[in-house]
Amino acid sequence: MNNIKKAVLAVLIAGMAFGFSAFTTIKSSSIVVYYKADMMNPLPTDPSGYRYYSGDRCEPLGNLCSAQWQIGSNPIPTTDGTPLPASGRTLVTGSIIAGHFE
């Protein structure tokens, strides 16, 4: 009977440790703001023409300046002018910012 109690206690402790670690895992965000620098295809949902810039490049007066894109497992851009990845990206609903790219 003593061994059964020890086994149950060990399983209980392991379950608690696993459950606690699920809530403390840091999730990195892969949502990035891209600016519509090329308006050849002016639709906000069209991924062509979006480029990454580290600073705010939106100016007032315009229909489309920027939007947030979920880029999945693609690397987070660090260089200004980096285009939106060709695959593995999704437009974040409601993230489109009016204005124009400057």
C-alpha cells in the first residue's frame, strides 16, 4: 500500500508541474506592422507592395498606410524595406491603418 501512495503522489506532482509550465511558457508574437509602400495593387488584403519599416511612416490623408500581418514561422524582419514574406502570412483582421506611406 505504501508504494501505491508514493506512485500516486509522484503522478500528482508531475501533473501539477506540467500544468504549471503550460501557463508560464512565453509565447513570442509574430505579428508585424508592414507599410503599403507600393500601391500598384491598392487593396489592403493584397500582400504585394507591403514592406517592413522600423519607424512610423504613416502620414494623414489616404486610404491605406499600414496593416499588421501574422508572419507565422518566418523570421521577424530587422532591415527597413524588407518585403512581406511570400507565404505563411495572414492579415490581422481590423489592423488596417488609414493614411499614406511616406
